[in-house]
Amino acid sequence: YLRGRKLFQKWTRQNIDLGREMFERAVAIDPNFAAAWAGLATAHVHLFGCDSQPHLDKAREASARALKLDPQSAEAHVAAAQGLSMQQRYADAAAEFERAIELDPTLFDAHYYFARSCFKSGDLKKSLRLFQQAQSVRPDDYQTIYLEALVLTQLGRGDEARKAYQRALEFTTKYLDLQPDDARSYVLGAGALARLRETERAKEWADRAISLAPDDDAILYNAGCAFAVVGDKE
């Protein structure tokens, strides 16, 4: 279970799939382990973004199993909420996220994924508030700061966004000192560099991310965004 959680935080398709395998092993060892079922549901939700309907069906089954085993599990409610958000059932998802936060206000995933869901639904102000809450729970998470900066940009708060991108880049650089082969760090860092108009460095980081994960759709998408920002349309 802990291996699965660690792998999932790397946020590449390969690592999410490896995390799924770890969660499957965990529930095979202990079929009554609610948190592992919640982790499995979350992995399938994100693989659904890359793949097809069967992953979403498996996510529903796993999150339902987690909630049945432990209705008070904040992680299980987050897993259910992510599946609903993926289906664009944002109001239903919000209810599950809010229940998760009520059960465990210190659970990073509840704030973070709720913020992402609000961003998708267009509720930018709530998204910003939730990203800030997620950051207060896990201050060293570079992804949260980057996404906070993105929301600030969308809200037209350019000076605040620039400061956030600078902080995101500082955190990303520190993270890469510890994890030098982390593709997601490079690709999000490329986005921050692009927004800060460090064009050549942005391109280098985007290329580095692609070389580390050439078949990962999320990496390619974010690299494309970085190249677009610096004007490299081709």
C-alpha cells in the first residue's frame, strides 16, 4: 500500500500503473483494507483519463468496496469523488470531497483533488482557495504551487501568478535534486519557466521530460503547453 502511494505521487502513467499493481497486491493480502481499495480506485480513475471505460468501472467497484468497508474513510470518499469528477458530475463530487475534508481536514488529497475538480468545472475562486489549503497541509508540494499559479493566471492576477511560478520553480528545483529523473517535475517546471519567459531553459526542461516519459500523455500535453507559451507552435 505504501509503495503504491509513493509511486502514485510521481504522476506518470507508468508509475500510476505500477501503483495500481501495488494496491492490487495489498487487497489480495488483506481484502478488508479499505485504504488500499481507495488507492486502487484512484489509480483506475487516472488510468481512465489515459485509457477507456473499463478503468472507470473498476474505479467505481473499488471505491464502493472501500466505502462499504469503512464509511468513515476520508480516502474512500476522495476516491469516489474523483470518479464523479471524471464523469463531470461536479456537484456530486463536491459533496464527497466535502465529506472527506470533514472526516480528515489534514488529508492533502481531499483538498488537492477537490481543487482540481473545481478548476475543471470553472469555479476558479474556490479552486484557488482549495489549492492554498492543500499547500498549507503539504507545504513542500511543488505541484500545488504550480497549479495555484495557473489559477491566478486564469483569474487575471498576473503579479501574484508570477510570484507563485517563481516559488513553484524553486520547489521543483529542490525536488529534482532528490529525484533527478522525475518527468513530471521537469514538465511542470518547463511550464513555470515558460511563464517566466526563460524560453531556452523551458524548452530544455520540456525536452528532458519527454525523453524521460515519451509515451505519457500527461507529460506530452504539459510539454505542449510549455512550448505553446514560449511561441514554439510546431
